[in-house]
Amino acid sequence: ADTSETPLEDFYRETMSRPILQYLVAEVKRVFSIEMVRILRWLSLVPSYMADHNFSIRRDKVADANLNNLARPDTFYEELGCWEVKWRHASKRRILPTTVFATLKIPDIGFYPNV
């Protein structure tokens, strides 16, 4: 009985367990990659997140982003300041967007091409 179980265990290990574990390791590496962390830092610009952090956008959170990919990289930091002021005042009048999708649906998003 022992000789027949060992090949089945080996077969299971090689055909099922190992590929699943390799996939999981690859996904964890992808999710926690430096590029993904940079992308996630942009979530700090979602208005509800900003409100939770007293509307202080830390430039170092978004500073390592590839500014060359933005619509107008030369005005990014000024725009960031305006974005902060906009939502600081809006928080007194309305419920703030809680997702990127909801934020992108606001009518005046066109005034902030980089954000």
C-alpha cells in the first residue's frame, strides 16, 4: 500500500500543489511590486481618503510617480494644491467621493488634468 500511495502523492504534488504555489508566489510579488506601490499611492488623492488624513497631501506620496506621463507635468504640484483646497471646502457642503471612479465622475474634473 505504501508504494502505491507515494507515486500518487508525488503526482498530486507535481501537478497540483507546485503550480498553485508558484502562481500564488508570483501574484504576491506582482501585488507588492514597487510599480504597484507607486500606483496605490495615487489613491491618496481620493477625496474621502484626503478627509481622513486632514486634507494634507504628502508630496512624497506621489512624488515618485512618473510625472512625464501626466497631461501637464509642469503644473502638477500647483494643481495638487488646488485639488486639496477644493476638497477641503467641499467636505463642508457634501459627501466626498470614496472611490477613484466616483471622483472621476465629478463635473469639474477637467480642471485637473494631472489628478
